[in-house]
Amino acid sequence: MTAQEFFKDDLFAAQAGVELLEVSAGYSKARLVIKEQHLNAGRRTQGGAIFTLADLALAAAANSRGNLAFSLSSNITFLRASGPGDTLYAEARERYIGRSTGCYQIDITNQDGKLIATFESSVFRMAEKVPFSVEEKAL
């Protein structure tokens, strides 16, 4: 099973339109094309849609080490607006990995590479294994 197949069971993110593009050890990249259903009353991308995109990228990166991981806390900072027709990307990078915890930084950018939001999260890593494996990303 691949990480992409595993995370198709994240039904909330899948129904929101989040697509997992890439996963390697401690890293992931996801995409969301902004449509009408992603907008708030001010016709900008709803914060929850951006959070969902970042959260799936976090989940893929945190689970990439082979152990089931769940978020302990997350913080998002919205920096720039986006709207219909924009494509947002979330890139999650592992900042720290311990025996039972991890820390991740996720940058959300648009199709022009402009920073839309930053997302930081800490996770708890369970003993339970995930049914997929990934390889180290070449630097």
C-alpha cells in the first residue's frame, strides 16, 4: 500500500479536494484547487480549507516514519488571501523526530510560490505501525 492509498481513507480531506502529491521520510506535499465550496462569505479561501490542506500534509509527513502519529497541537498563521482558481500547495517538513514525538513545519503557497500561511504542529507517535513505507528523499 502506498501513502496516497492509505490517506484516501482521510475522507474529510478527500471530500474537500485535497490531493496528496508526494511523500518521503519526514516530508510530504499536498495540493488543493480552490473552488466555490472553499470560499468564505468574503469570497476568500475559508481558513478551514487551508487548515485541512496543511493537516493532511502534516499527517503524511508524520506517519512517513512508519508509526501511526496524531497531532498534539497545531498553530496556523494566515499571511495572504487566496480565492477561486488558485491552487494551494502544502509542504510539510520534519523539524524534530523523537522516540514518541515529532515537530513539523508546513508552508502553504499558491501557484506563484507566494506564501499564503504557515502551520506548525507537534505529534505523538504511537507504537502502532502504518501499512505503507516510504524512502528517504534525496537532498
